[in-house]
Amino acid sequence: MGLVFRGHRADGGEVVAVKILRPELSRDEIYRQRFQREVRVASKVEHPNLVRIIDASRDGGLEYIVVEYFAGGTLDDLLARDEPIPVEDIVRFSRDIAGALVI
């Protein structure tokens, strides 16, 4: 639903992730509402295993959200590797994800 870019905050140079609603979806009111709901829900949640929302808005017809940048890559990146994931890592990831879900 979104595209994610790495950027720097203009006010201090902090590295951030900027997620924008795909331009082809931003013309669809249903997708814009979903994206805005994601922002509303995520902005109410604080947990060490979740990135913090820094900003969210609409500019030039694009919906966007700015969050903390996590340098470790995505779960998709990890799963795309052509090597098995150690069981210890799977257990740790599962605990982290479950911990964030029960807040």
C-alpha cells in the first residue's frame, strides 16, 4: 500500500523512514482512509518493539507518515535471504512481535 524511503529530518538531521501512500492509490478515497486510520492507530501506540511516529500529513496530494528509522532491514528482507533463519532468532522475533501485540 505504501512506498518507504530513508530521509533526514530538516530540523536536526535525524535519519527517518518516510512512508507514502502509493500515488496510484492516493486518488482512491478508500485507500486514503485506510492509510489515515493506520496513522491514527499507530500514533496512539508506544512500545519498544514499534517505531515511533514523528509526523504525518498530506502534501501535494500525497499522504505520508514519518517514523523512526530502523537500520536492521525488514522482515521481508530477512525472509528473502537464501539461508535458513536460526531458531533462536525466530523465537526472539516472535517474542518481540507478540510483546508489541499485547499492549
